[in-house]
Amino acid sequence: MPADPQSSPRAPVRVRLPAHLVRLFPDGETLVEVVAGDVRQLMDALEARWPGMRDRLCDERPAIRRHINVFVNGRRARLDTPLVPGADVFILTAISGG
Amino acid sequence: MDSAMAFSPDEIERYARHIVLHDVGGPGQQKLKAATVLVVGAGGLGAPVLLYLAAAGVGRLILVEDDVVSLSNLQRQVIHRTQDVGRPKTDSAGDAIGALNPHVELVTHAMRLDAGNALDLIADADVVVDGSDNFATRYLVSDACVLAKKPLVTAALGAFDATVTTLRAHETAPDGTPNPTYRCLFPEPPPAGTVPACAEAGVLGALAGIAGSLAALEAIRAVVGFGEGLVGRLLMIDARAMRFETLSYGWDPDNPLTGTGDRITDLSAHVRIP
């Protein structure tokens, strides 16, 4: 039986990534599961999987880049925003095509 | 009932499938007939928006579009025909709308919506639908709709992805919290070159039909009033994985339009230096 994500400390969070971003990386995927306790660890995990991705999402301050929007369970997040197991994370940028 | 809004027998038959809907009915159809909707762009999104709003019996459509039809438009911009290549899109769209529903009044502006004309164009509209193809217009339209206190349905395309949301930033949620603005979701556009435009990245034609139809549905909802729309929710469509997801988002007190700090009070920041 699968573990209850709310009760397992190792349960991953679900992360959606912008399609135009993941296309820049080999085997990039728009929906990934990552084990991370906060957004900073999430960025570390993405960097480990796709070297160079963190620089696309974060600047040198370090902080999330201003045009990158990270929402955790419907709320805008920062690098220090905690992630509970099973959290829904959206990383998105505006698109403009019409 | 205003006699000017009375339906002819032809209109009653034409709109019969709306009129029998419990949540639309005769009163809802009357609201559509009395409504004015401004559509920005007659491209991939604007095409289905215009066709569905005309078919639905929106009484007055205002179209702002400065482009002409090109052959590469026709893979997705289904309001235009092969023989329209080279014609202004306002003319081509006007012919299609007239042929579809002669009860619709179409007002066309063959110009680009800009900081100087945006508020005047929006002033006459009950609802605005943004199907434009660039960030500058999107931020201009969304700022202008907040200033003018108008509902805005905004849809966007990128390759296999599309987004749709509805903004009623001049209103509050039932708990008294202000509804979010577009800038609560996307405070800033991406730097030039980081998100490719459709011309470079391509766009799946039928996806424009999905997102445009959803935008038309949201505009009809805004006029008629039924169910739960996309205020405070961004619908994201991934056509590659055929996944539809919604992100709930709220009012950001740091947003520059309705936030607690300095506010944008006019469109001067959008004026382009020639």
C-alpha cells in the first residue's frame, strides 16, 4: 500500500516546471517528484538532476528570479518557504502567445 | 422588458439551446444581447473567441487588431480564410462574424491597442478578452482593466502550453479580500528572449481553439453569471501530456495596482518612445 504523503517525512513534493525551461535540459520533464524540506532544497534537487537549472530559476542574491513565480499550495513562495510532504509546487513564467 | 432587447422569432430559434439551459435561459440570453465585449487580437485565440461570442449572440463586439492575414496564420486562426490572405484581419473577421450571426454588431479598430487609446477602447466594454501575442500588450491591457474596473479574461499560448484566467480585480472575494490582479500572478514579464514567441517556438493550432473557446466561455460567464469561473485560478493546459491543472492564486499586497504600497494610477509606464 502506498504511504500516506502526509505521514511520511520522505514523501516527495510534486513540482510542475515550465515547458520552455525543461526543453533546454536533456530528458527534462514538466512534472517531477522531489524530496525537499523547503524551496531552497528543491532548487538543489533540480540542479542535481539538471545541472544549470538553478541558475535559470534563481539569481546570485540568492533569490528566486523576479520573472520566475513559485507557488506552494497556492501561495507565492520564497527560497525559505517550507515544503510539507505531498505539497503541490508550481514553477511558472508568463507566456504571451496569441 | 426593453422592446429594443426583444428577440425576433429567428433569434429565439437561433439561441434555443441557450434559452433552454437553466443557468442561461431567456434572461441570460438577453444579457448577452445587451453586452459589449472588447476582444484584443484576431489571432489564434481571438479567432475562436470572436466566433463563439458571435454565435452566442453577444450584441456588440469590439475588435482591436492591426495585422493583416498571412498564410502562416491559417493553421490556427480559424476565423480567416485562404482568400483573406493580405486583407486586414478586422475585415476578414468582420465578414466571418457577419456571415455567422447578423444580429451581432461588430466595431473594428484596425490599430494596435496602446497606452494612449486603451482606456477609451475599454470604456465601452462590459468584458475584455485579451488574445494578444506579446507581453507589452498583455501588461497594458491588464493594468488598464484594473484602472477601468472591467473584468478581463486573459488567455495565452506557448508551443504545447496554454493558460487561461479571469480577473475581476475591482471586486472582492466573499471574505472581503481583494481579488487578485494579473500582476499578483506574474509581477513581471520574462526578460526578452527567455520565453520564445509563437513565431520561433511554434504553436499547436488546435490548442489555440481549446484556450480560445475557454476564454469565450469565461466571457459568457462574466456576462450571464453562472457557476464558478477562473477568478483566482490559473488554468494550465499541457497539450503534450493532455493535462489540465489549475493553480489557485490570491491577492498580493505587494502588487502595484491594488496593493498596500505605491500604486500605478495611469498607463504612463506603458508609453513607448518612438
